[in-house]
Amino acid sequence: MWFDRLLAGVLDTLLMVGVSSLIALLAGIPLAVILVTSGKGGIFEAPTLNRVLGAFVNLFRSIPFLILMVALIPFTRLIVGTTYGVWAAVVPLTIAATPFFARIAEVSLREVDHGLIEAAQAMGCRRWHIVWHVLLPEALPGIVGGFTITLVTMINSSAMAGAIGAGGLGDIAYRYGYQRFDSQIMLTVIVMLVVLVALIQLGGDRLAKGLNKR
Amino acid sequence: MSAVSARVAQEQQPPFAPLQQARQRALHPELGNAHVRFIGLGKTYPGQQTPALAGIDLNIQRGEIFGIIGRSGAGKSSLIRTINRLEQPSSGRVLIDQVDIGEYDEDRLVRLRRRIGMIFQHFNLMSAKTVWQNVELPLKVAGVPRELRQRKVTELLELVGLQEKHQIYPAQLSGGQKQRVGIARALVHDPEILLCDEATSALDPETTESILGLLRDINRRLGLTIVLITHEMAVIRDICQRVVVLERGRIVEQGAVWQVFGDPQHEVSKTLLAPLQPALPAALQARLQPQPPSPEAALVLNVRVSGKDKQAPELSSLFALLGGQISLLQGGIEPIQGRALGQLVVSVANSPHSHEQVIERARQWAAQVEVLGYVV
């Protein structure tokens, strides 16, 4: 029975983190590309858009996850119809993770040598070609590394979401470990989280290393 | 190469307009065969007082290797980048084949840039792509079909001698090999102009020589116009036909390479040329005196051979003019564009003529004679 409950907790955590990180990945990369290319001297220079988007990202990045989660409750209800359970946690997790990941991806994209962009322009690349054939492939190892960090941060956040009723490992640790003083459960959850984070970090590092041809 | 090139040209570029060009040439004979023409070109970067380029008027002929030299910050990079509009001029015009490229939109600019290859000091190869993918990229973004790309890339890698390395990533190549990939990538669209931005400045002398040899070979075989910028006079000497010297965004000297080398007019040209001139041996330098200690002292002259006439300098006439005992202390002649250029440092002793007469007579033989001093 304990095993079942822990297994369910792991699956819930993976589901929460998996779904929201997938959305963060799909939304964060375009966001990062826009942030980089719309900046001053960028290939799609648009200073106003850049400033507005940057301010928006900073706004969400500066709100602590616990507060963001509570503040988003009406929005969450609007989107998924409930404020309880795994799917309700996906909404604030995604909204917290997207700007976080976008900023990290932005740094990697910004580090792409300007000379490469110049070379691409000189060979007759259109601006979209530069994004697709130069910026993204060259920044990919850094983006993978950034996504690994995002995943680990989200496991962290998902545990917090668990505490206010989202399920997952955080929920188990809070209810059984903290409220019932069951240190064995607490320890088991901690070990599982450590293993999970270690696996993600290892996988991410390997992938980033394999992609880096420099 | 020609069959493939013709197809690429057909598919990627608007029809060639030789008729229109011929008409232009008839209307403006003064332009001759100008391939790239700058008219009153100026560039001032925002927030800067002094212009990076000012009042540049220049014609670059079709098929020549044209050098732009200057100290760092002289405006070379800005100037070469206005040819493919990586740099937008603030004033004046750039004409390529008599067509003003100033108002081109992205579409026309992209097509223009496919007619102009460019190589860079730091190579600027995509680190995440193999050698093959790097060379293929310009074709890929132009929508060239796979088969044609395959043939073209193979052909270019063969030209630069890297066919064995096509699956390797740039990080595993040497500097010279990287620049060869850069050259292959720049030539893959069969451009009419190749821009070289300090292309050999990051390479050792031996590799520089082989890259320059390759450029010379390409110029000869493909007949393309090469515009190169460098701060090394030796590069200009080795492959250019004509050169301009830039200083603070202005042209201070221009002409055939042998002229500028043989008889530099501007201070900057002289400074840039200085490293190529052998320094006087220290032992001689120590013995030189500015005033003759006695009438019998030997006069030391630097006689410059500026290549005005194409023959090798005829020394017996010089000796006959000077008279006395003539010793060669230092000197040498090297051929530049088929002309003999160099300098002879000689001492003249026991001449029947006075020191003043000797100097006068030396000037009959060579345009530039410098009195270095006197030795006993």
C-alpha cells in the first residue's frame, strides 16, 4: 500500500513536471528568440516589443512561486475548472517555468558569436534562416543545459504545489512526513527526489555534452 | 564546374543582363570595367563625432585583386562591408555593375549577397555543423535541390583540398583548414566578387602563403573580383594589383601596388611599409656620422629602385656615375607585378667627385636617394 502511494506520487510529480515543462519548452524558446532578436541591433529589431516582453518576463520571475500559485487561483479555475489536483498545479507551474526557462535560453542565444550571424547574412540567409540554421543550432547545448536547470527547479516547485493539494511527492512528504511525523516516509521521499534530480541532471549533462561540438 | 554553375545561376538569380551592361559602358566610358564603385561614400556611427568613412570615391575593376590597407580603426571593415550591405552607408552610394544597391529590400539584398562571397578573419564557421554542412548551408537556404547541392559541395571541397574532412566539425580543424572551409562556403554560389576581411590575419606565415596562393588561383581560374582588407603590407605585395591606403576613414593614397610600394607618398603608407624594409645592420648604424669627419670619408647612400622601368636595375651605369670604390652594404630587389623594387645601401669612397656631386649624380640614376651618413 505504501509502495502504491509512493508510486502514484512519483507519477503525479512526473506528470506535473512533464506537462508543464513541455509547454514551457515550446513557449520559452520562441519567447527567448523574440527577446534576443528584437533587442537593439537584433535581426528583428523592435525596441518596444522587447521592452514590454522583458518587463513581463521580469514581473513573473520576481514573484515567489508560493505567492504566484495562490494569486493565480482564479485564472487556474478558469483554465482547468478546478483548483485542486495535478492539472490545477500545471497552470502555475507552466506560468512560472516559461519565463524562467526563456531567460536562460536567452542567455545561450545571446552568446552565439555575432560573427556567425554576419557570416549567415553575407551568404544570403534570410532572417528566419538565421534563427533556424544559426542561432538555435549554435545555442542548442546551452539551451539543453538550461532546460535541465528548469526541470530541477520545477520538481522543487511541484513539491510546493503538492503542499496545497496538487498531489505528487511533495504532497506525500507534507501530509505523511510533516503532519504525521513519519520520518521514514519523509526520508523515502527525499531519497526519491534526490534520485530523480540526479537522473535528470545526468541525462541533461550528457545530452548537452554530446551536442557540443566546440 | 561550368554546367553546375550555370544551373545554379539560372535557378537562383534573375537573368543576366549583358546587354544593359554593355549599354551602360557605352554611355559611361569613364567607368571602364568598374565592378564596384563607391561615390562620395560616408559612414558615421550613431553617437560618434568623427565619421568612420568620409568622401570615399573608388572604382574596383572586374577581375582584379584589390587591396584596402590601413591601421586598425582606419575604416577598412566598414568600407568592405558596404559592398554586401552588412554595413549601411550614411551618405553616398555603392554601385555594383552600375546598379545602386542602397535601396535594396531584403529580397534583393539576399540575391545580391549570393553573388558576393565573404571570408572572415575568425572564419565564422558554424560550430554545430560539419564541414560539409557548413559549405552546404548557403545552397540549402537558397532552396537548391539536394542533388545539385551534393555535386556543388563535393566540387568546392575538392577545390580547397578538404574532401577527406567533410564529416569533421570545425573545432577539429587547423586555422588554415578552417579558412579553406570558409573559402569553399563563400564560393558555393559561384559569386562574382569575393570579399576577404583580414582573411589571413589569424594565420601563421606559412598558412597565410598557402591561403593567398589559393585566392590567387581562384582569381585566375574563376575570374572573380577579389576585394581584400588587411593591415599586413606583405599580403598586398603578394597578391594585389591595386591598393588604397585608408586613414581615419579617408583614402590617403591609391595606385598600382608597385607604385605605392616603390614610392609611397603618404606618411601612413610609409609607416605601414616600414616592417618590410630591412633595418640597417647595428654595426653600420653605430659607425654612421651625420657630417663628414673628413673629405675622404665614405658617403653612405640608400638608393631606392622604384620599378618605374620594367627592367632590372642596371648597376654599371650607377657605378660609372658615382666613380670611386663602391661597396654594397645592404640591399636587395624583389619583383612586384613584374617590376623590380628594392633598395641598395652603398658606400662610395675615393670618388673623383665631391660628396654633393655624388649625391647629385645618384639622383640621375634613381628618383629617391637618401643620404644615410658618412663613415671613415
